[in-house]
Amino acid sequence: MGSNPINLAVRFLLELSALIAMGMWGWKLSDNWTRFIFVIIIPVIAMAIWGTFAVVDDPSRSGQAPVPIPGIVRLLIELAFFSFAVWTLKDLGYEKLSLWMGIIVIVHYAISYDRIIWLLSR
């Protein structure tokens, strides 16, 4: 399963964009001091889930799996992560940006069909 460096870079930028969107959404959840907690805790929780639950020997993740899970579960985590990010952008009023992020995620996964097949076989 080869990983194109450009596709890996797109994936990395999507992950960063998703975390930024989640942080922005956290900021909008409150008008008082708790917004400082939300802006940090929401992306940290998302990063913890993203980085902890993985498929053993996943080449896109250096093969490490702190908490090994089946490929279908990993794929569902990834789809939930990006879907939540797209939804947060829409909820913030960035409808066009939300649409573009959703399209880029879909294109990324279409190009990564070999990884999806690999995940589903694990």
C-alpha cells in the first residue's frame, strides 16, 4: 500500500484544519471564561482519540497502534473526526468553507482507496 507524499500532505493539512475548526467552534460555545477551556479541550480530545486508536501496522501512522482496533473502527473514527469538523464549520456560519472541506475530504478518501480497502481487510 503506497502512500503518495502529496496525498499525505493533504491529509495532514486536513487534520490541522479540522482541529482548528473544532477549536473555533469551542470558542463560540460560550461567552465567558469557559470558552478558553473549550477552545483547548475539544481539539485535545479529538487529537487523543485520533492518535490513540489505530490499526496495527498502518503505514500512514508509522505502524504504531497505542490501542489496537479493527480497521473498520479506525475508518469510522476518521470519518467521524472529519464529519465533525465539517459540521463545526457549517455551524459557525462558514458554509462554503464547510462544503469545500467536505469535498476535499471525499476526494482524499477516493484517492486513498487502497488504504480504505486495507483498513476494511484488517
